[in-house]
Amino acid sequence: MPEATIHAVTGAYGYSGKYIAQRLLDEGHRVITLTNSLSRHNPFGDCIKAFPFHFDQPDLLTEQLRGVSVLYNTYWVRFNHRLFKHADAVHNTLVLFESAKKAGVRRIVHVSITNPSENSPLEYFRGKAVLEKALIATGVSYAILRPAVIFGKEDILINNIAWALRRLPAFGVFGDGQYRLQPIYVNDLARLAVEQGAKRENIVINAIGPESFTYRELVATIGQLIGKERPIIPVAPWFGYAVGWLVGLLVGDVVITKEEIEGLMANLLHVDASPAGQTALTDWIRSHAENLGRSYTSELARRKDRVSAYRSN
């Protein structure tokens, strides 16, 4: 086998993985992808070869990773569902890391989350902490990127806030809405990932953007920039969850989970760190204000439909 020169990206037909893959191609790298969606629309043509994850066949996964120099891992699930669970995502990622080590992968760039903790009562943040610890224990050179909220054309959170503002007479925020978020542009995250893929220093980076908002400020800012300012009303978390559940029934999606509300209100999407991204969310919304929130973006639809391309907002 010749010297490893291939870059592998998980989920190159999805969201953040697509931007990482495109940046790697733009820099002249040879790229493959590991995916659960072999039949999904391929935006790269013959430029990227796709392989199934084969989490249930670690030896085969190892063979697929032979010759890979850098692995960029974006694989995860947002919430528990009958079709997918955090525990499965943790187990599968552990298999991926071990297979990468056996295959001789030199560096792993892993997308995590702000404020992960093995002691967290929230499975999302706890699972991310378990994976960070496991990655470090492999002995493979690593870069761990910790974004809070990622925004871009295929974004869910920012788009669906705008969608609600376009349709509802008022917008409810959980409690006082003073907990903070630091969104990063998906292309900035991709740039950071590729930059770190070229290095060998072990590092953990809080991948946050240049702007910080309270949740209340975020909603107000989106409303102002799309021309749909609404009264913002504090609501009890249980009531906000119930409303989200009802809206979810109408749109066939999981709009918000109890854990996501708890994570928001615990300020887990905020860190005291310098920004790693350069693109301001406000500038991006201004340039996409006409189309942002015109249609609802469904997480479940993306998970169930393994053929259609992710819709751009």
C-alpha cells in the first residue's frame, strides 16, 4: 500500500461533512466518504468515492480506512428516536475510532460540542465527553472541535426559528431567555477542520463564531433581519416543550427535546473563549433574509429520506 494520502470524511452528502469535503477537494486532496446514505444525491460526482460505515463489521471498516491519512468525523445523532439513539452513536463512533487506529490513520479531526462532561445528566453532552476521552486514549493524533450551534444554507435551528416567526403572532422563549449561544458558520467550521487536518498537534478548540447572543436576543435579531418582529414571551420550559411537541405533530418532526431545553438553559452552548469563526450570523442572515424560514426543515425527514439532497434555505 502506498503512503497514506487519502482524506476520509464521514457524511459528505450531509451538512457539515459536505463543506469539509468540498474544501478538501478545493485544496487538491483525494477524498472518500463513509456514509449511511449511499443512495443520497451526490453533489461531488466522481470526485468522491463512498463507502458504507460497516459499524457491524469492524474489520471491513478498517480495510476501508487503509491508506487514509486524516479522518474527519461529523457522525452523530441529535436526539433519541426509535430509529436511532445516542447510545448507538457512541458505540458506532468508538468502533470508528478503533478501526481508524488499526488502519494506520495518522490524525482524526472530530466534531464534538461545547461543554461536554462525563458527569452531565444530559446524554448528548455526556456521550460527546465519552467520545473525546476515547479518541484521546487511542494515541492517534487528534483535533477536537467543539461548536455550539452551526448555521448555513442547510441549517435547522436558525431556519426553523425564522419559520416560526413568519407564521406565529408571538414567539415563546424558555424562562427568561438569557442563556447564551455562539453560532459558527458551517464554512468556517470546515475551514477550521481542514486546517487542523494538516497539523499534528493534539488540540481541543472551542469552535464558536464571532457573535454571542442570548436566546432572546437571537430570536429578536432573526425577526428584525427577516422583517418579522414578534412579541417575545417568557414561558415555562414544560409549556414550551408542549408547544414544540404539538408543532412537531403538525410538521412530522421533533422540534425540540427536553434535553435540548435543559442544555440551552444551563448555558452549555456558551463558552468563555476567543472566536474561531469569522463569519457573523447577522451578516449571513441579511444576505439570506428573503428565503430564510420560508419552509420548515425537518431533522426526521433527513434521517428517513436517504436519497434526496439536503434542502438549502
